[in-house]
Amino acid sequence: MDAILSLVCNYYLDIILSASVALLVAIFTLLHAIANGTKVLLHYNIMKMGKQLLRQNTITEFELNELVEMYNPYENLKGNGTAKRIVISAKDKYVKDLERIKNNDK
């Protein structure tokens, strides 16, 4: 009787373990797809906003902060260097705008 009970328990444990592994793989696949989708959306928005900011006469602190707040999670998702270059260019333009405004006030 104990042998049969042990066999049944092992059988169901194997089924539960296999189902758990399959579920974890499905969850990981879904999370990976969500992360990739998020990265694509962030990249699009960073590029769109960054190019718009670079075409403007000046960049405000608020606008720069919005761009950087989008870039930080994008960077954490291992985004590429294109968006980084846009953010660096926007930061450089912001600093130059501040210097120009400061020099005009003198």
C-alpha cells in the first residue's frame, strides 16, 4: 500500500513540477515581451521629444527633466546609444541656453 501511495505522490509531484516550470517559462516570456515593448515605446518618445527640444530655441529645466525621466528606465532596460546621444545633446543645449541667458543679463 505504501508503495502505491508513494508512486501516486511522485506521479502528481512530477505533474505539478512540470506545470510550475511551464508556468514560469510563460511568465518570463510575457515579462520579456512587456519589457521589449516598453523599451520600444520609450525609445520612440525619447527620440521624438529629444528632436523636438533640439529644434526649439531654448530648453526649459522642466522639459529636460521630462526627457531624462523617460531615459532613465530606458537605460535600465538596456536601451541603445541613440537615445543617449539625444539626451546628452539636449543637456548640452540646456547648459548653453543657460550660459547665453546669463550673458545676456549682464
